[in-house]
Amino acid sequence: MNTIVNSDSAYFPSARSLASQATEKVQSRAVGPDVLRSLAILLVMLVHLPVEATPSLLVGIRTYGWLGVDIFFVLSGFLIGTQLFKEVFRTGNVGLKSFYLRRAFRIFPAFFVVLGLYAIFPILRDAPTMQPVWSFATFTVNFDFDPRVGRAFTQAWSLCVEEHFYLVLPLLVLLLHRRISTGWMLLTAMALVVAGMILRYAIWESQVGVLVDADKLRDAFAVYLRDVYYPTYTRLDGLMFGVILAAARFFKPELCKRHAPPRVALPLGAALVVAALVLFSIRGPLAGTNLFLVFQAQLGAVAGFPLISIGIALILGAMLDLEHVLKRWPVPGAVIVATLSYSLYLTHKSVFHVDRLIFGEENLQGGFGFVIYLATSFAAATVLWFCVERTFLLIRDRVLSPSK
């Protein structure tokens, strides 16, 4: 369990430098979360790649690349939940100042550097229009985020959801850890999940479905993103099940071993993810439209997100239990991709836009465009990581070291 707590969140891996990770206590990193984190960022990068620049073998996977965000959410819920549960168990308290400072050092520097570049140099924007800069700076852009008004830097929506989670969860743990039992915590979490399903259904029926019935599919897609996909209050499933997994493994480890061993959790988790993707694939009135490449059907929007989140949580739990096996068969490059995941997340859309300006969109087709996209994205992310992320993580370690 301690090896997991050393990683700060799904987006933000350990503070060690890329160069030193090869020789400096590699065993302190858990292989399972690194593999899932790497898969998540690669899926997100794939879904934002134009289909013309996507190798034919990956076009089908690209349709469901948005799944990477849900993997990030489950990882964040688990890793941050475990960190907080460990602290409150050890000290009986949550150091809010330390927690928030660590989050700020981790998230703000790279984010505001990229946001500043978007604001100062419009040529770097991956779309002609952009939401107000203040909405990004206050992490509120995911509320009323209408892509018809501004589409540049859209990936920031999920970072806003994470920020709200970081703000609220420590307070809840601090206030409730002595006042609520594990059973009540699970009941409350499930009530929130059910409430999210009801809310998504109501929004679809009142906002999205009306436009679909009127054959205004592009407007329906924009409203779906704005009112169902982006807001924090409709996307708590992944974070919630990540926290539930953390609580179960931390407070009830014997129950986890008895009822959710890897031989059960892994196939069950995979089956739930597949079932959710089937729900997302029921096109209904959207059958035959290209918009379904990114437009999720009603059944998926309502019930698919919790199913996917439960499935990912079960897969993560199984991978943690199989850590001794995974360490013997490491995935090449997983540590590096996981370490760069936050910088990749912030920069990949702008990087491909710049690629188009330099090489010409007509020259970025198929495999060649894909290779250029990967090479330039990782180059930009490495620069951002070394120059900004790593610098502020080292400052953070000095400022917040126990001796201070």
C-alpha cells in the first residue's frame, strides 16, 4: 500500500526526475497504476487526433479514446483517497495546508504556463475560439463549457473536475472520519452515483433529446458536452469508485482478498467495461451519423459511466494484487509515459495544431502523421516536465520537507 501512496495522483506521478528513475528506487513505484496511467494518456491523445492522421488499425480504438479520462478519474480517486486515509489513520487528522500546498505545487505551474501560452500566442491554440481565460484560471471552465463558443484547450475540463475533487475530499474525510461508518460511507457514495444517473437522464431528456428529435444533431452534441459530459456534478463516478476502492483496500483488506481476488476482479472488471461500451454503442436515432464517433448514446450517458468506473476500479485492484507478477514483466516505457502524462495532457492538442502549421495538414496523413504527432508531443512534454514540473516539484519538496 505504501508504494501506491507515494504517487500523488492519476495525472501527476512521482517527483523524481526521468533520468534518476532508472536507477533510484524504482521499486517505490507501483507498476499497475503506471500502466493504467500510460494507457489513459495514450487513449486521450488518440481521441484528439484527427481521423485522417490515425493509422487504420487504431481508428476503431480512437472511437472510445475518451475512456482514458475515466481511467484518470478512478486512479485519482484511489490514490488521493489512499493518501488521505493513511494520514487520518496515522495522525487522526488531515493536514489541509500541506495537502493543498502539495496540490498547488503539482498542478498550477505547468497548467498556468500552458494557459499563458494559449492566452498570449493565439497561433498556438488548437481551435480558433477559446473560452474566457479567467474561466480556465479559476478552474470553472467545465461549467457551461459550450464548444460552439470556444473549443481551444478543451482538455482542461477534466482538470477542473479533479481540482474540485481535491478541494472537497480532504474536508469530507476530516469532518466525517469519526462520524460515519464504512457502511454509511458506501451507502452515501452509491446514493451520489444513483443521483448522477438520474441527473444525466433528466438533462438528456430535457436538453439533448429534444434536439436529437428535431434532427439538430450538431447542436445536440454541443449541448451534451456542455450539460452532461463536462460538469463536475455529472462526472463523479470515476472519482467516487476510486475512493471506494481506496477505502475498501485500506480499511477492509481481508474482505477484498476474500471477495475480490484477481481471478475474480480482473475478468469481472473487464466485462463491466465491455458492457458499458456496448451501452455507448447503442446509437438509437444517431445510427448512420458520423457524429457518433464522439457522441455517446443515452443509455451510455446514463448508466455507462458508473459501469466503466466500477470496471476500472476492479481492474486496478486486481493489478495491485498482481504487483509481484507485473514487476517481473514490466511494460517498456510505462514509467516514462506515466511521468510525462500531465505535461502530455496539457500540450498534445496544441502540439498537433503546430504540426499542421509546420508540415501542412495534407502531409500529416496516416502513419506519418501519427509518428510526427507522437514525436513532437513527447518532445514538448519533456521540455515542459524538465523546465516547469520538475523544478516546482523540487521546490515543493524543499518547502514542505518534514524538517521545515
